[in-house]
Amino acid sequence: MKGLGRDQSIDSKHSKEYMKKILSVMVCASLSLGTMAQEALAFDANAGVKSKMTVYDGTSVNYTAYERLFYVTNVEDSTYQFLNVYVPDGATQQTPIFLRTYVGGYMASPATQPQVGDATGRALKEGYVVVIPGTRGRNSSIVADKAYTKTHKSVKKGQTVYTGRAPKAILDLKAAIRYLRHFDKQMPGDAERIITDGTSAGGAMSALMGATGNNPEYAELLKAMGAADERDDVFASVCYCPIIDLEHADMAYEWLYQQTDSRQALDDTHKGYTTELAALFPAYVNSLNLKMPDGTPLNADNYLDYIKSEIIRAAQIAKNAGADIPDSIGFKFTSEAGGMFAAPINGGMRPMMQGGQPPKGMRPMHGGMGRKQVGEYITDLDMKKYLNYVVSTQALKGVPAFDSQIEGINSASGENEEFGDETGSSVNFTDFTAQKNGTTVSDAVRQNVRLLNPMSFIGDSKTTVAPHWYIRHGARDRDTAFPVPVNFATKLQNAGKDVNFLLAWNRPHSGDYALDELFEWIKKITK
């Protein structure tokens, strides 16, 4: 499939028009699209469109756009199953590739153009090849036509088919990676240095691309789609607030938040769910056999203290950069400061030494003239007080937070839909909630849950896990509990991977922030 054969400039204003067109197509996604006939995967290096973008600092980046490149031969949903490639002027075969997925809420994600305000625009400015794949999601659907029913015998003509239930999104992304490798010699950019990026459910997809490379459990599914017979491992993964480990996310959520005022105010039924789920977490975290950076076992006995230390670390980094960290949300600080000299007053130096010694109660500070202010260091954190602060910024999810569907009590969540089937069903995917409904989790659903959990594949000898990881989760992000990203980052570290992890101070559920820091990290690992 060739790229666009028209010659036009695609600036930021055209980007908005492009998005409008894509959204209008999404609204019409239930039209009879059917299976799209395609002889073979294709890429035409001469079919690019010269384009430009004005980036955040007012400068222009010139690039060549290759759009609507279908990455499988058996296209089930032509609204989504293609990728766009943007090659900045000066890029070569050795240029790293920045692959951004816009998956959110496990919903379908169209292949868009680079955006000035996020990492795609920054990546273009930095000279990286930018790839934006479209992917099917839990809401994507088609109305089956005659051609579709020939290859899907259980489907009748005119029937609405949900095309993107688990694990379709990660299959589409893996197929996109294989496409890039298939045409690595014809296309600028180095397919051996692919850096993935995503936020929330997109962070989960980025985590999966990094953690499941070449695993054979996906092979037959990819073959059936007509994906290229290539490797699908990547060089690095950037994961902002990844919504992962869904089969354990409910227990982690309640273990962390059960003592907050919000949870204690629940009705007896939901408070009972909180207590039951929280009690399941210690056995799970102990089963992971995690170790802290110093080699100390990380288990249920010291886990809350470890999370506390990570929040303190993030807050101290922010405080050192000038942020005001209040004591009203649970922090404690040093009451006095070290230093041999006070700061200059009106251009002079106030002497601090008395008889060769600092004044009583003042400790020397090595290596400089300046003096640390009182309260410079965070010494402790009241976790209950802090968690109540987190809840005050945004209400907690219901109980259970993810596998929420309980007949007569709770409605289905997006995750319940994600593990449903092509008819549009919503199903339970954890034993806990299934038992509340008097049912069990089917083997098929259990396998799809596994295929959507990067934790399942780290350390698997049949998997090529990315060597480099950049993981961020906001220190007031309650969309999933802190243990989820902490477990993920720690397991990767324990597997010997290069992991840059932070519970970013005072960040809510969000992504593509602190881009100076991110792209310094990318520059370092790709040097």
C-alpha cells in the first residue's frame, strides 16, 4: 500500500483538519467496511509528501510524511489498521524511531499526525523518525459484509462485529513493529532502535511492546492477521501511568486506599469488598520475589514503607527544583540545617565560625559556601494523611475498581468490555468478581488477560524484553494504585534492565510531561 500520492504541505492547521476527518470516520466506524483485499505489504519510498510543522519554540521542522501504510495483509478494520510515518529532513537509516501510541481507555486509536504539544512534535524537532500506528480497541466495530462472513463463519451478514477486544490492540502494535522491520532497508529510521511511548492504557501498550518481544504466544494470532514474518522486540519503552496487571489491580487498589476516609465511608457491602480484596494483596506481592535496589527483599512487611520512600524521593527532587512541599499533607522536614556560612546579607558575609567551630547546634556543610535552609530535607511522611490528600484531588474509583461488574450492584467498567468478545459482551476477568456473580473466568478470557499483562513475560526465556525503560506515574494519580507501576519497575530492575522510574511529584493521571528530561534520557541511551 503506497503512501499518499498528493503534494501538499501538512502544517499544524492541516493537522487539526486531519483529526476532524479521522474523528468523523470513527463516528461512521459501524459502516460495512469488511475485509480489505490486499496482495502484500508495501512501502513506496517515492510516495512521501513534503510537509512541515511549527514546533513549540517557533521553529519549523521539515519532514516527509508517509500515511495509510497498512501493516497487515488481512485488514479487518481499515479505519485503524495502518500506520503513519514522519521522516524529518536529515534522518538516515541509523536514526532512532519514536513510536507513539494514542490508545486511551483501551479504546480504538486512529493513526494521527504529530502534535506540537506532545512527544511526537518534540521527537521530530530532535530529528527522530516518528511513527504513529492506528489500533483497534474495545469500541471499534464494523458491520459484516459478504466478504467478511466468508472468513468468519460464525458471523452473519449485517451483524455488528466488535473488532478490537483483547488482545487486538497489542497485536496491531506488534504488526506495526514487524512492518517497520520488514521495510527497514527501504525506509529511513533504524528498526533496531525503536522507542515506544504511551499514556494510561497506551502506557500499558508501550509496556507490552517492550516486555513481550518475539514471544511465541502471539505468533499464530499475528500470522492469521497477515503480519510480516519479522521480529517485534523494541529497543526502549516509555510508559506514562501504565494501566497494567489488571488481574491484580483491584487488590492493589484496595490494599493502598482501604484506610482512607473515602473507603471507610462506604456502605457495608462495598466496605466488605475493600477488606476482602486488600487481604489478597500481601500473598501476591510476596509471590513476586522482588528486591529493592540494595538487594533487600521487597515484601508485604516493608512494602508501604518502600512506597513512602519513593514518594519522599520524588517530593525531594521537586523541592530541590524549587517546589513548595507543604507539611499539611503529611510531610515532615528537618528542623535545622547544615552549613558553615549563612547567605550573604546586603553584599556582606555573616560569620558563622566561633573559635574555629560552627555555632552551637549548627553542623558544617562540606563542599560550598552556601547554607541549606531550615527544612531543606524531607524526613518522613504520614501515608494515611498523604493518601487522603490524593483522594481529595480526585475521588477514588468504585469497588472493585477494574473488574467492577457485579450483577445488581455495580455496572461494567471499560476493562470488563475490553475482555468481552466480538458480540460486544462485558465479562469478569478476575476470580474475585466472577465468584461474586456465581461464575468462573473462562480459559479464553484468562489467556487474553495474560496476553495483556507485561508482568507475565518479564524473565520469560522465550521473550526479548527491551533493555531500556522510562516509567512515570504521578504521585497523586489514583487511576491505578502505586504498587502497580512500582512492581513493574522493580521486576524489570531485578531482571537487569536499565530502568528510570519515578512517582512524579504532584502529577495527576497524565503523560508526555517533562519532555526535556525524557529526551535527554533518549539521547543518552541512543548515543
